[in-house]
Amino acid sequence: MAIEDLRGLFAEQSLTFLAEIPYVYHCHHYNLFHDQTIDDALGEEEGTRVRTAAAHNAFRELLAAVFAKAGATTPAERISLASEVFAWMGQGRMSLSATAAGGSARSGSLHYGFAWREKYGSRVKRSEPADAVAAGFAAAATELAFDLPSDAIATVEHKCVAARDAECAFALTPSTGHAAKPAIDEATVRRYVVPPLRGLDEDRISQIAAGLLEFMRGVQGDERGLIAAFSVFVAAHLPGYYNETVYETIHRVERTMADSVPAIEALMREAGQVCVFSTFGNVLLSPEWEGLVGPPTGVPTDVMSFCTAIARGLGFGHWLISEYEPRKRLVLRCTSTYEVAFYRSRYGLATKPRSYFVQGAALAMMTLAESVKWTERPQLTNNFYVELFRGKPRYRVEQTKCMMRGDAISEYIVDAL
Amino acid sequence: MTATPTPALGEAERVSLTLYREVTCIRALAWRCDLPAASDWPALAAALEAAGLVPRAPLGSVFRFGSPTGGEVLLVTATGRVQFRVHYAVPQHARKLAAERLFQLLVYALIRPGRPCPP
């Protein structure tokens, strides 16, 4: 069975699945920033542990579902298929050599390590490895290949391309296993959406989103297991990874360092900003976008509609524009996001709005619509990002409704200051 | 004195092409030149294929070609934008040269359609 045949689409909610496990697309800027946020909150050692555990859990869910759908039963079949899935996702091509007692894995091209070296390698010296996601994947693949319980295998990355090693290398060792938590699959996700609503410019947004979803269906890892698209490295990724890292981190900070909560929440919102600035921005400036939609017009209402369509096209859920008054106010709503099902299933009802990613994204959409001269081929550099987002604040965002809290919809209001 | 016709541009007009870097997040990987939007795109696409580039499925109004070295050439027919993408595995110091080679293929396809580009 071809991997692409395992894809599923919940079209009316713009949610995508692989073997009925949710997946989305994110770029390397977001992925690196997200990981850095977790480390900033918890410290490098604990951050790495949380990120590795989250990847481990997320890939166990995905690979178990893939093996079942594909009828892969032997260890060799499963390890081979797991490696192909990982490469197809754009996470990198990994060589895995393992038995039920552990083993090793290596790769010269992993999404995180390779992209980190491209982005920072000439300016920043790094000593700690960058590939917690690949580490978690390797442990999950080994466990499932040999029918071991969750966490029966531990992984440590001891060489990393980001730390100037020639390749990334991982040691897999036996550990104490335990029962895995139930998977957050498509059936679970469907329990936590509400019927899609029509927003402003709905017909155009739906049409563009459908075109982008179709384009993304043709995107997959190359011979190195990487995806270079829209001038960034893109990877299909598991919401389970993002959600577990974010919510485990924020809950822990709330328990142990309550004074730090606002700062950590701000960082998590900023990850959403980084996503919109880098991923959405580069999509808007790409030849592919020109072919699908046309060159950017720079009209704020267009930019807002286009960003909403991009969010849907990347599998982020059914985002819609409820109100938009240029330079003054945006009301963004979601009838589904990739966060809700995870949070409600794992933690129950939230006590306050928790959709940090979309909060930051909404703020950035307002900024991109108002402050970027799209027709003048803007340069989406780090300096421009700093100029847009780290100077005097122009807007504030408030999440007024949250499906994680039990509200009927999620709503984000951005107002000019 | 009359200008030499450039077949793929479809008219006897002097056209100046400049290769310059697109500002991208992966350093020096994407380069660009601009052709008149009214160019004869099917003729240019055929000439690029004859020059050894491999056509890929078009995307809307975008012609896409792969090069044997992993590069890519995209022709946005609606706007005239041409993007040259160097493969990310090419070392950073060699990316400009790789882009210039793709640009050279385009120039030869424009002025000498059907004839191979010298190495």
C-alpha cells in the first residue's frame, strides 16, 4: 500500500489525516522556534526530555495505525515502512538498525538538524543535538517493530549535524515500558469539531484552500527525506507532538513557576506569529502561489483571506473571518483546530483559553495584512520580523472563546492599540 | 539595424535579462529573472525540454522543470516571473554558480531553441 493512499481529508473542517492520525504541515522556522520555546520554558535538559517523549508518543500513534492499515507484521517490514513514512513526511531519511534489545540509528538529513544548520550554522555554535523528533520516532519504530510496550526503548542523540557532526546518530537502549494512552485519531477529532460556519469571503477562501490542499497532496520528501518548498523546509508533522510539548510545558510551569506563566504563554503565542510570518509569508511570495492564485495584491482584505486559506490548506482546521476592519479589528473564528481534540481528550476542559498558536497567528495575520508592502517584494528576513513584531505593539489579541474550555467555538479578537 | 528575433519571446525586440537572488529563508537557493508576460511560453517550455530539463506537472499557470542536478526552473506565465531553484544539498558557496547554469539554460532556450546549451 502506497503511503499517499493512507491519507485522509475531513474536507469541511480542513483537517488532514494519515492512517486516520491527524497531521499538518509546518515549516522549519516554526518547528525550530517551537522547540526553542519548550527549552526556554523548561531548560535544555528537561525540554529535550519532554520533546523526545512527545515525539515518541506521537509516532507510536501514527506508526501503529500505519502498520495496521498496511498489514505490516514482521520487524523488518515495520522498520522499513516506518523509515519510508518518516521520509515521506519530510522529516528526513533515517537508517535504523535495531533489535528488541535496542540498537542504533543514523541520518545525514533530518528536518530539524539540517534546517538548524542551514538557518543558524554559520552564525551560532551549537553543542546539544536538535533532533528530539527523530529520536522519539526511532524509539517508537523499534518498539512497534518488536511489539514492545510504550517506552520500552529509550533514545539518545549523541551526534548531530546541527552540532557540526557529519551525521546524526542515536543510541537505542532498553527501558521500562508502560501501557500507551489511547490514540487521538480521526474518530476522536470528529467528536471535537462543530459544524463549519461561513465567514467573510468564504467562497474564495474555500476555493483557494482546496487548491492548496490538492497541491500539498503532491508534496512529499525527496531522496533525502526532506521537502524544500515555498523557500522553506516543510514537514508533515503530528499535532500530537506540538500539543503534548506545549501543554505539558505550560501545565508544568503553572504548577511550579506560576509567575513565569505570562512569559511562557507569550512565547507560545509568538510561535504562531513566526508560523504566519515565515510559512504564510513565503507561501504568498512563492511562484506556486502566483500560479494558483496570482501575485500578491497587497490589499489587506486579500491578505487576510489568503492567510485564512493557507491555514486551511496546511490542515490547521476551519478558520474563518468573522469580522475584519482594516487597521482596526479582526475577529477570527475556528470551528476546528488541531489542538482541541488533544487537549479535551488528555486533560478535559481547560480553565482558560489555551489556543496560543492561533492567538499568535491571528495577531500576525493582522500585521501581515496591514504592515507588509506585498507588491514591493518584501524580504522576509529576521530583521523585518523584529521590525514588525518586536517594536512598539500595534495590535493586541484576546481569545474570547475556546473550544478547549467548552465554548461552542474558538474566537480570537485582534484590536488596534 | 534591426534587433534579432528571439523565438521564444515571439518578437524582434531587445530583451535584457538579469539574474538576481530572491530573498529566501534557505540561503541563496532561489534566483529569479523576469520575462515579458506575453512571451511564447509553450515554445519556451518545449525549448527547455529539448535542452535537457525534465517537465513536471504544471501547477495552474506555472510550468515546472527539473534539472539533472536536482535544480528546478519555474515559469509563471501569468506574470513572466522565472524562478531558478538550486538544490539545497549544493554547498552555499556553489549555489550562485548552480543558479547561473540554470539561467544559462534558459537563455539558450530563448535564443537558440532546440540546440543544446554548451557545458
